[in-house]
Amino acid sequence: MTKATLLEKISGAVSKSTKAEVSKKQVDAILKETFETIRKTVKKEGRCSYPGFGTFTLTKRKARKGRNPQTGETIKIKASKSIRFKPSAALKKTL
């Protein structure tokens, strides 16, 4: 699904359920703010949970040694942070 398709579906569904016209531009602004809030929450608190959907968790990877597949040379891989998503049982059940 593309971003445009997602915005169109959400705009149509919200407009239908509220009986008020909601533009794709408004939906885009709401989604951007939603994802930005999730990002900030995970960065600050380490996790963000939405009941019935799932949990986003900050994970930390330690520095480690790796190998360059082209040359076989040993390289150092820096420590990094990543985000993990664990779907809720309710979401898994609907799939």
C-alpha cells in the first residue's frame, strides 16, 4: 500500500463515519504527528504501546566485530539503536 492509497482510505472512512468531509491533507498531518509522537516517546521512554495494535520498543545493539564479505577483512561495527515492533495478540488474531 502506498502513502497516497493509505491517505485516501483513511480520509474516506473518517468522512463516512463522521459525516464531515476530511481532506487527505488533514489526514496526512494527523499521521505525521502520530508517527512523530511515537518516535519521541520511544526515544524518551524506551517504549510506546497502543492497546489492540502493539508495542514499539527501543533496542540497543552492542559494538561488535564483523567481516567485510568482499575482502574478508575484520571490521568494527559501532553500537547502534533500533526500534522493534511487537504486535498485540488481538492484532495477530485478526491476521
